[in-house]
Amino acid sequence: MSADTPAVNGAEREAPERGARRPRAISVPRIDIILMLVLFTVAIIPRAAWTAYNDRAPRELNDPLFYNLFGDSIAQGHGYTRLTGEKFAYYPVGYPATLGGLKKAGDIFGWGNSIFSAKMMNGMFGAITVLLLYLLASRLFDRRAGMVAGLLLAVFPSQVYYAGTILSEAEFTMLFVASLLVLLWHPWTREGMSWQRLLTAGVLLSAATMVRGILLIFPLVLLAVWFPYLHSKRRALLQTAIVFAGVLVLVVPWSIRNTLAFGELTGPSTNVGDDLCIGNAVGATGRFLLTGKCFEGYEGLSFQEVEIQRNKDGVRIAIEDVIKSPFRMPSLIGQKAYWLFHRDDDGIYAAESYGNDKFMSDYRREVLGFAANAVYYATGAVTILGAAAFAFGKDIRRAFVVVTTLYVLAIPLVFFGDPRFHFPAIPLAVLITAATIVTIWDGRRRRLPAMERLDVR
């Protein structure tokens, strides 16, 4: 897997970004547009079919129900508030705001704000992610790898199942892959890249961070790769600073809004305390549980007071319990990893309102679950086998992809494990899998003529 970047990119290597002073335009050849139309069709059909089959409102108190309610509040002009009118900041605002924008557009243009349209929006995000992954794989390898990656992600069961939920995973993953595409579109040189490209990637990361906060410190991953790679350490620091500036474009204004709303310094969301406490307090099992001391002692407080106080208490409890009982952490991290990786059919569970709306037969649920887990385990095995060769190829961008995948998978281990949290790593795993498959195929083709000359039967 050490082949050079394909010939389709050769012209770009002839015009390196010297000193990052001359940004190059991003253009897509006509053949790529045609192939992307094919991939979009392959991706949107199963997502539309699954969404039509699963055209049901979320039930009981869970994330999809709350996202839908907050989307309604934003669409109706009430802002990001509870039903009581109190300001809210528990979930990052990005997905509720997008949902609210869709609902408002439905009111204005007459298509309504049905559950189907909300879920189909996620289907569109998933299909767009397929196109972005095709372009990313094509830039790092060639169109064959792009097509393999695009086709696999288009029909990847768990990626389809989450289209039938009102959850933030599809939007976050689309924005995340888009930011990677901007960063990786042109081959990296040791002189660095243009500030326009860096800032654009940073703003996309900012938008993704407003959907899920795990990318807030992602520029440090870039620094870890750039610092030993670029000729100038100062250039590495400057590039990282520009990306950070882009990340702050949306994060800072929203944090100011939250600080004013709660009357004290507040970040872009207030769920960090809960997530840390659930995953690290004494008695934690490594998975999501709404029990224990993380949720006790808030009687008599308003919802807004509970939100801000529990955020602070959760951080404090997590830190104190880790310091008091440090030797349990290796085992606890192992438990988190188990709950993070052990299966990939949780999109079905989410589509059925986490067991509160079992509209499928047991047999159908088992078949769909088996398909999801079988594809997931097979892809995971190929990814693990091919990751080292992928990372140590001649193109430094490939090593960055592997490091990025590890980052996305490591962040949940700080909090708690859940299969939902590995969703954004799936496209990157699919990319590595596609490159591995193409490389193995090329090696087989090179060996066959020699075998035929030896009359091997």
C-alpha cells in the first residue's frame, strides 16, 4: 500500500504549495461527477426506503424526542429553549438548529415538518458523506479505491439504519469528512498549505463541533503530524493556530450566548459533566447509565439550575473519583472499549425508540442486526490488517487518516462507551478497507502472469 498518489493527482504534485502562498482551486473532473451521481443513487435508495419503512415519531423520553422538540422550538421562533421558556444548552445546538431550519423551511415552502422529512434529512447527509468519501479516497489513491469506498459506505447497514433516526450522527459525520476532504484534497508538502485552505477546514470543524463537541481539540492532532513533518516548526504552530481560529468561529459566539443565559462561564454545551461522571465515577460500568450519584441531590432546583449545577458537579465527581481510585481505570477503560466496539446494530435499537416502539418482527430485527454486525466485523478485520501498510505509505496524508481514526475512537474512552460513538469512524475505516482491497487485488494481478508462466494449476 505504498504506491504513490495516483496519476489523476500528478499534475498537482508538479505545482507544490510553495510557502503556502498560492492556493490552488478545487476542481472535479466530469468522470468523477458521473460516478458521484451513480454513488448518490446507490446511497439514497436504501436510506429513503428505510426512512419510509421507519416513518414513525420517537417515543418516550430520549435524545430523538428531545431533538425533535427543540427543533420545533427553534422553528417557531422561541430559540433554543425548554417548553418552560428557560434557555437550554445541554445538547450542542448544531443539530437542533439544522432541524429547526428544515422545519421552518417546510412551513415557508409548504412541504410541512413531518417526521419523514426530518429523518430523510439524515438520509441526505449520509448520501452526501458517501460522495465526500469517494472524493477523499480518490485523492489519496485512485478512482477504484474511491468507488469501492463509496459503494461500501452507501450500503453499510448501520450507516443506513441511522438515517431512520432523529439523531446528530449523520450531520456530524458529513461535516467532519468534509473538513478532512479540504485538508487532504492536495498532497501535503513540507512547506505547508495556504491559510485559506486551513481556515476553511477550521470553519467546517467548527460547524461539526457545534453538532458534537469531540472535535474541539482536533487541531492538536494536526499539530502532532505537522510538527515533525513540516520544515518549519513555526509553520506547524501557525497552521494549527489558523485551524483553531476557524474552529472558534462558531464555538465562541455560542459559548458567549450560553454564558449570558446561565449567568456564569459556560462552554458550547453543558453535557460534559454528565458524560464524564457516567463514565468515570466510582461504580461506573463503562456504559451509559442514568443512575447513581451523578444524578442525585438536585431536588428543589429549576431545570436550568439542575443543568448548570450537574455539569459542574459531574466534572468534579469524575476527577475526584479517578484520583481516589486510579487502579480501577485500566479495567474501566477496557469496559468502555467493549461497549464502544462490541456491535453495530444499535441503529435498529434507536429506530425503535430504544425498545419503546418495537414495530419490527423479531425475525426481521435479527436479520437486519446480523447484516449490520457481519459487515461491521468484516470491515473492522480488513481495516486492522491493512492499517499499518496504509499508514506507512509514502503519502503522509494516509498516516494522518489513521491517526484521525484513532482520535475519533479514543475520545469516547474518556467518557463512556456506546456503539453510537463509533459511527463517525466508519467512513475512515471504510476508506482504509477500500485501499486494502484494491492493493490486494493489484498484487494478485501482478502475481498471476508469473504463475501462468510457471504453469501453476
